[in-house]
Amino acid sequence: MKALQTSLITLAITGFMASEVAAATEWNVSLWGKRRAFTENVEKLAELVEQKTNGEFKLNISYGGLSKARENLDGISFGAFEMAQFCAFYHADKNPTITVNELPFTKEVSLARISDIYMKVFEHPEVKKDLARWNATLLMPTPLPQYNIVSKSDALNSLQDFDGLRVRGPGGIMGVLGKLGAVKTGVPFSEVRQSMDSGVIDAASFAPHAHLSTNSYKVGKWATTNLNLGSANCPVVVNTEALEMLKPAHREALLGSVDEALDFYVQNYEQNTTAKYQAAIRDQGLTLVTFSPEQTEQLNELAQSVRQEWIDKYKDKFDSQAVFDHTAKLFAE
């Protein structure tokens, strides 16, 4: 009888351990909203990982079911889930180093190049140390094209026409436009079209997928084509301890699938989202505003002061000059 009890206990323990091993190969991934161009890097990664491990390692993607978008980094820090996406500007004080990618470098850069730049910035020692405070390892970026403006005001004739324009836009862009008199005006993402229609804001600055999502172009009169004052930085991170605990084969499958997932994401975004947006503003009859080389140089002069303000703001928290120089060199290549 005693031998039978011992055998049952052994089987129970063995079964428990086996279930724990199985659970360790299923990661929970916290995203928000719904599946869209913005999340195709994660969707493709999940597909590749499952294929390469014959289903032994799966990424269970949840859209809003695990956490709020602005709390994803917190969730990663204490292991509520193993992978998440967030945007650096949601909480710049928590991840100041990676906000460098959102600075206005006033240069037209391809989406593939933006992806490459962000990955290299993520490798900087100061950046790694910054995210390590949250038990987070940066896995890959969610590269976005340079933001452009859609507005319902009269079309711009000069940069001075930005004076008084109420714009819903991120910090780097508004840092520059604010020096021209534009007014940063915050409204919920879901209310952008309504706010433009009712006159609460005059314009919105987004990447193509967000203009399509908000339908800003349907009430707009004009759109910029080459603002080139930056975009949002929305990385995908993993819980560092969870990454270290993965079986070597599973870790290799995960890390070895990042480049392919990003290549798919870039191609999908450019061929579908960017092309769809360009067709939409054309079909809607929006006036296209393209800044001249002289105007671009003026914007760059203003952007230079914004970049310096970023360096000064963070110089006592980390080597902001080194992080900036590293990033600026990449954008200049």
C-alpha cells in the first residue's frame, strides 16, 4: 500500500512538472485594439515561432485582455505576461532612452531603414540598462513612417501659417511646430475625426495607418507629404527572466524569427497601408502640401533646438549625449 501511495505521489509530481514545462512554452502577449498593420510584426512572429518549434512554443496574443496599453511595461516588469507592445511616449519617464527615436531628425527615411535604426539603438548599453529596470528586453521595433499632417484648415502657404493651428500630435513633432505657433491639443484617438469635424482641433499628425483608422482624411482639406519630423517609437519587449528560462531551441526560434517578422511587417505596411492611405487622400481630393528645401531647412533649424532640449533634459539621468550621438549617426548614414 505504501509503495502504491509512493507511486501515486511520484506520478502526481511528474505530471505537475510536465504541465509546468508545457506552460513555460506558451507565452501570453499583451497588445491592444485589434489586429491591424501596426501589430503584424507580432502576428508574423507568433506564426514563425509556432512553425519552427512544431507547435511546442506558442505566443498567445491578446488584444486588450491582459492589460491596458499604458500599463504593458508595468505588466512585463512583474511577469504578468511574457511579451508586450507599448509606445515610448506613453510614459517617457519610465523609458527615457528610447524616446530618442521620436526626435525630429528632419530626414526622409524608408520604413526598412527606420526598422534597422531602431534595432541598433536598442543595442546601446544605456538603452539596455534603462529597460533592465523593468525586467524588460527589447525584442523588436514596430517601425512607423514619418508622421504627416491632415488638416481641415485652409492650406498652408508658408510655415508661418502654422501659427495658431491646433494640432493633435506627438512631442517631437509638436516641439518643432510649437515654435512656429502651433498649439498642441490632446483629444482621444477615437475622437479625432469628430474633434476635427466640430473644430476642437484643426489637424492631426499620424502615420498612415492611424489616419486611415480615424478617417481624418475624410474631413481634411490638405495633407503634408514630407513633414519628416519623426514618428512614434512602439517597441515589442519581453520579460527578461522568461526569455532566459526558455529552452535554447525555443529561444533560438524566437530571436531568429525577428528579422523575418520585421521584413514581412515592412512589406505589408508599404504595399497595403501606405498605398491605401495615398490612394485615399488622392480620391478624397485633398491638397498635397510639400515643403520646399528652404522650408525643410527652417524646420531643421527649429528641430535642432528640440534635439538639444532632449539632451539637456536627460543628461543627469543617463548619458543622453552618447545615446543621441549614436542615433543621429544612424539617421545620417
